Amino acid sequence: MFSGTLASMSDEPESFDQFRGTDTYIASDELRHAVNVAVALSRPLLLRGEPGTGKTLLAENLAGALGLDLVRWHVKSTTKARDGLYVYDTVARLHDSRFGDGDVKDIAKYIKLGPMGEALSADHKVVLLIDEIDKADIEFPNDLLLELDAMRFHIDELGKDVVARERPVVVITSNNEKELPDAFLRRCVFHYIDFPDRALMERIVRVHHPDIVDRVLDQALEVFYGLRATPRMRKRPSTSELIDWICALKKAGVDLGRVGGGIPFLGTLLKTEQDVELVAKRAKA
Amino acid sequence: MLIDFLYELRRHKLHVSTHEWLALMEAMAKGLHDSSLDGFYRTCRALCVKDVAEYDAFDQAFLAYFKDVGADALAITEDILAWLADPKRMRELSPEELAMIEGLDLDKLRELFEQRLREQKERHDGGNRWIGTGGTSPFGHGGKHPTGLRVGGPGGGRSAMQIAEARRFKEYRKDVVLDVRQIDLALRGLRQLGREGAVEELDLDETVDETCRNAGELEIVFRPPRRNRAKVVLLMDVGGSMDPYAELCSRLFTAASRSGRFARFRSYYFHNCVYDAVYEDAAFRQKVTVADLLAESDRDEKLVVVGDALMHPAELLDGGGSIYFYSQGGRTPGLEWLRRMAAHFRRAAWLNPEPDRFWPGTTIEVIASVFPMWHLTLEGLGGAVRYLVRGGEKPKVPEKAAWGRSWTGSYDPD
């Protein structure tokens, strides 16, 4: 890995500050810095943070900002590392051999590239999003070490190597559900998306609701941060929920200042009965 | 110069590898740190720290190493807190001495404290000047004065020193105690997969083989899916000194007993120490003798004991030491019962909700020499699960000889 990245140091230096956030995505200084370090060193960027803090959105906006295509790989609990590279459809081949449709000798016909395989075989640079890597088996990240390092993989059935022409920008998100292996972490640039403070949150909301009135925004944020500060809450509302909530408020034309007794559309903010009960109890007290 | 910083980080238990350090050097060669301390802080953290639980340790290391770069950053280090957390016994004070100590007012005290903090270089116990424990110095534990003064810098700023100093990520540290989901995830590591049960998964390799053998005529083969075969026996201490941890233990129990997690899961209760029997219910009605329990349990089952292991030494070491003398134990000391259980199972672990800084000099140390013991935190639970599955590293066993010497007090946790 070192030989590759060290060699690239002699290249013409690209502008470092490639990602500044976009019109629809406000990033904190620290996040921007981490993204730019990852792009400059062409190492995978590992993002963690509470659900709803915009980890997945970042990849989309990064692709937009860099003018590259985005390839998504949404990891599920049953996903195997090799599925991301390619799948050899044995059952189809068996079927064809038995029932005689098409040329069974051509194995390449039964090889289907997965998202990561696509990203590596693309003829131009792309952004690869590996979403929620912690959903899969504990060993999953370890199985991708070589592929992420060398940006190449081998298709056993064809005896062929696929090598990336240009190293894709890799963004990996994780919800902190599982420990990721050290060997994997060592290769990544890490950033924890901290929950935005009020000033940053105001900017974020304005991006999504440009026409919002100051007073309404103030009241909404007041209620929102009040809810988040409630002790013993099981799932605290996040940025995306705030934005949905404001959207609901606007559509229904509810004025927060005039509503008495409880928060309207609480269901967009709180997602468990325990939390709703807790808030109701506190409101009474 | 920065190599020292690498070792400073490693001293704070951040396992930064050469790999990451070289990447940082590469980043700096490319000027990614903007030639500023802020930029360096961000770049270094992004490359060297891979877990939000470690941000706090990074902040501390950063503070320690670069403290002279910024303003005079005066922060109480964890070391000092650790000295204070582990007190020596307070000596008896004469009324004159007490009067003298009380004579200091708070402002004066704080001023002196900051001054001492600057001057003091090491732990100091039993004196009358330095910050430590058990002496007549106004700074420390267990006296008539405040036990500690927080001297943090101004928080909430944007410069690297201030960010590090604010230690915003303290709450993410791993050594805090757990909620059910975290325990759940830690326990997921405790598994031994094997194929058992109904055949319901397509076995592709076998299907191809069989089809070939069948001269191309399709022959579908199914197999059972992989299931967890780990068997767990959970022993929990209830009542008495465990009351403060009841909530924590119930979370552990909830996570462990979720259906389908283990091939076999049994839980039993005991009070303070295990003698000749344990109980199926926390009210101690359904008795199961230890002999029966061991006879029914396979050596490969995992024994997990949860308890504070804190009791009067006689309860552990003397024959008939049980607080239920007439009903339990006979003449065999509790420690011997514990030994028998630990010896029966190939791997056993003890989870202790009592923070490990309170272990020395108590019965915990003795029990830790029989059962590999972990503090019941995310980190400790992870360590215990790793040990149960793969064996290997046990936590450090305290010396038995040291125990006898350091035991001075006598108290009854009940």
C-alpha cells in the first residue's frame, strides 16, 4: 500500500480543499477536514455517528461536489464480502445446463459484478458508498482488506484480475453496532459526526427550508433541543427528524407559539412509546 | 519531535500503529494540516483515532503533549484523580490539627491547590503538603475539606487546545457502564456456530456434486443453517452489597436471556458467595446443589458469574463462613466451592460491577485469583467474551501474598 500512495506524492498536488459542503449539505469544519484528508490520501473515510446525522447523505453530496458518479452498496445482515465484488450465479448455470438455454461454457455470462466490483471496474473515478458496514457479520470488514488496500480483486472462475484504473473515493458508514476489526480501522480515516450545535443546526435547517421565519425556527429549535435534553430518552430525535418535523409543521400551518398543551406531530420526532410517555409525563410536571 | 507524541498517544492506551503514523507523516508532507495546530489536531485525530470512545484519551494526550504551546493549560490529570480514588486510610487527627485545617477558606484553598498542582510531580500519600490521600494536606480525600477542585480551562472555544481541553467526548468513553443493547452486541461475540436442526438451506456445492454424479439431472441438496451452539450458565449475586447494581445486572440478564441467543441458557442466584447450593430464583426457594449443577453441566459450557465478590474474609475463607450458617456450606469454605466450579468448566469468567480500582486489599482479589475477573463495562464484557470463546489472555491475577498484607480494615458490606 505504501509504495502506491508514496508514489502518488510526486504527482501534481491537487487542491486539498476539494469538499466544502454543498448547497444542500452543511458540513462542520471538522467533517470537511476529515473528508479532504481522506480524498487527498485516497484512503477510505469511515463515518460514525448517531442515526440521522447525515452519514449517508454525505457520500451523495461528496459525489456531487467532486462531479463523480456514486456507487452504493447497502450492507445487510446477510451480506457477504464477496457479494460486493461479484456473484457467480451457479443456479442459473445449472438450470441452463439442464434445460439447455444459452452457452453454458461461457462462465463470464454467469458472473455478475457487485457494487464494489462495479466501482473498481469503472473506467472513470467514482465515489463508492459502503453503507452500514456494521450490519454484516463481524468478519465482513476483514474480508475486504486487500480489496480496499490494493483496489483490485480476482475473479476465481475466470482467472482474471480486476484492477481499478483510478482509486475510487470510498465512504464507509457505521452505526457503532459492532466493533470493527483493528486491521480494517488502521486503513481508514475516521470521523465521528458529533451532533450539530444550535448555530450549525440553524444553517442546516435553512438549507432545507429556506423560507422559514426566524421566530418559527427559534421556537422549533427550542422545543427540539429541549426534547433532546430529556434524561433517560431511548432514542433521541436527530437532524433528519427535525427537518421532517418542520416540514410537517409548515404543511399543516401550525404556529408553535400559539399551540398550547403538548408538541404537535410528536410522532415525527419520537419513535418509541416509552419516549412519548416520558415526554408527556414531564410536560405535565 | 513528533515521535514523542506518538508515544504519548500510546501511553494513553491509543494503539496507534506505524501504518497510521506514516499516513500522518504523508498527510503532513502534503500540507493537509494547514501548518496550524488546529489542522494538525484534526488531521491527526482523523488518522490515528478510530473510535469515538477514544476521542477523550486523544484529547488528553494532545493536552499533555502540547500544553506549553497554547495558553497555560492547567488540567487535573486522570492520574491525580486516580490517586484520589484509591485512598490510604485517614489517620486520626487531634482537635488542634482539625482546627488548623478548617481555618482555610475556599478561595485560599483553591489558590493553594493550583499552586501545588503546578509544583507536584508525583503521587504523594500521607504527608501534609501535596495532593494525595490520607494525610493532613488540605487537598485530597476523606478530610474536612472538599475532596477535589476541578480546574478546567475555558470550554466551548474553537482552537485545538480548547477543544481538547473541553473534553467533549468524555461521555463516549468505553469504561462507562452499559445499556441492554450494548450488552446484547457484546454477547453476540459469544457464539460457536455449527449446523444443527432442520434442513432448510440450499447447499450449492453438494447440489453441483450430486447433479454431476446424477449425469446432469438436477439433484437439489439442502442442509441445516448455522446456529449458535454456545451454552451458558449465568450465576448472579443478589441482595446486600449488590443492591446498587441490581439495575445493571438486570440489563445483563435481559440481554443474555433473549430467546434463541444460546443453545442452552441457565441462570442461578446466590448471595455473597457460593457455598454448597445455588438457587433458581432470586427469593432463594428453588435450591440446586452445586454438585448437581456441575453434574448436569458439560465442561464446554461457559460459566459466567456476576457479583461484587465483596464480603467479610471469613465468609470466603473460613469453614462454615456463610451468613446462613445453619443452611449452607457445612465446613467447606466458600473459596473451595468457587474453586470447584472454576475447575469444572473449561472456561469461566467473573464480571464485577465494582470498579477495579477498589479491588486491591479486599476479597475481590482472592476471588480474582480463582476466576478470571473483568469489570462489568463494555470493555470488560468484551474481554470476558473473547476469553470465553477463544481463551488466551486472562486479566492479571493479583499476588496472593500481597492480599494478606494489605488487608487492614474490617467491615461488613451487609
